[in-house]
Amino acid sequence: MDAYGHVNNVVFLRYLEEARIDFLFRPEKDFKQGSVVARHEIDYRRQLVHRHKPVDIELWVTEIRAASFTITYEVKDPEQVYVTASTVIVPFDFEAQRPRRLTAEEREFLAEYRDDEEEGAVAA
């Protein structure tokens, strides 16, 4: 919370990170070969006042390319959306220190959550 009593913009990045990690590093499917964030885009729709009640984060995949993919999010309650956001992720080979292409398994996993519309989102 910041001086005005609402959730600070940096905290929203943490919320998105937690949801993204929960999504990408599930026990049955994960990105063990590595990935990095290439871009974040956040639109703040309403202030979220500090509270103890959790907020929902829905996410889905909106673009899959050869060497990147985009995750889109909504941070919300049933009655209102606080933030819409997207993150471009680049698969990364940490040993070689360079981007890499998505594996067939990663592409298949992401395709399960591909949706250019809001329906089909994954709750985090």
C-alpha cells in the first residue's frame, strides 16, 4: 500500500509475476529451460484500496510466436476490473545467454490456453 492507501503500481507487477509463475511452472508442465520477460504493459482501470480480501487474477495466452509468447491478464473482483495487462515472454537459454525457440511441448502447453477473447481465461 502506498501513502494514499491503495495498492502501489509496483505491487501489481508482483501480482502478475506470481500468477505467471504459478501458470508456467506447474508440476506437470513447466519452462525449466528458462524464459525472461521482454515487455510489460499495464493499464490501470481503477484504484485497488488495501484490504485483506484476495483479488482474482485471470490470465490467458494471446499470442504464440516462434521465440516469444504473450500472456494477458485481468486483476479483478467479480464486479470490477482494476488492471488489464500483458507480458511478452521470451524463452531463454541461460547457458548460452541468448533467446531460444519454444519447444514443441511448450508450444502445445501454451496453445491449450490460447484465446484472443476473455473467455477461456485461467484463474490464478
